[in-house]
Amino acid sequence: MIGLDGDEDMLRRAREKSEAQSISVEYKHGFAQALPYADDTFDVITSSLFFLHLTAIDKSAAFTEVCRVLHPGGTFILADWGQGQNIWMRSLFLLIRLLDGFETTRDNAFGHLPKIMRENGFLKVVELEKMATPLGTIAILQATI
Ligand SMILES: C[S@@+](CC[C@H](N)C(=O)[O-])C[C@H]1O[C@@H](n2cnc3c(N)ncnc32)[C@H](O)[C@@H]1O
């Protein structure tokens, strides 16, 4: 199992958590728009609460990279902010948008991630679940190439 992040401090915290749970993970510093792995490396890739940080161009680049490093037939599971089920959930998400930036969170707020994933290499994208949280709706997406 490999974990990647663009921030050394986050990697250090993740290392501490997995060591405390005796889980063996290899951590690597890198950026999602240029993953430091060869083509066809992984069976499964997951990502949580990350794509809201990327501009539209970087979202596309990162999805293209995930497709490149997945084995054909591999699976990508994504948990990220999605379009709120109702006006109340959409209003709650405004706080996240205020803090994290309106540009990078726009595609999340309007539920565009599945469309962007299809445009950048995924053959099939399925929304497995939508979870209401105190700050908005988290969508769980499963995609295959
Ligand atoms: C909200 S945190 C989520 C962390 C973790 N995935 C979780 O769910 O607890 C977002 C993470 O994305 C990382 N990050 C932001 N931009 C990145 C990029 N372009 N490539 C890789 N990591 C990035 C940040 O360093 C941060 O650790």
C-alpha cells in the first residue's frame, strides 16, 4: 500500500497514524498532476477530500494521471464534496467554498466530478453514496478504466 501527498508534514502525520495502527504503508512525496509512478502500476487507487483543492485544469490532469497509473480494469474510489441534495446542504457547503476558494470548489458544488472523470479517461463512473455532513454532501464515486 502506498500513500502520496504533496506536503511533507501531512506525510509525517500519516506515517505516525499508520505506525500506531501497525499498518505497513510506503509514503511518498509527490503531486497528483504528475504521479511519480510508471503506467499500469496499481489495481486500486483511492482519494479523499482532495479534488476540491485543484483548479479545473489540475483536476483534469490528476484524473488523467490516475487513469495512466491504474492497470486496465483497475478501480478508482473517490470521496469528495459533491452537489448538495437540497438547498440546505448546498448552503452549508458555502462555508467550505469560502475557506477553500470558490474556483477550486465549483465543480464539486455543481456535481461535475463524474463528467470530468469521463472526459479524462474513465469508462464508467458510478455514484455509490451521498453522505450528508454538517458542512455539506460528500459523494463516494467508483470509476473504472
Ligand atoms: C483536506 S486534505 C485531505 C487529506 C486526506 N486525504 C484525508 O482525507 O484526511 C488535502 C490534502 O491534499 C494535499 N494536496 C493538495 N494539493 C495536492 C497536489 N496537487 N498533489 C498532492 N497532494 C496535494 C494536501 O497536502 C493535503 O494533505
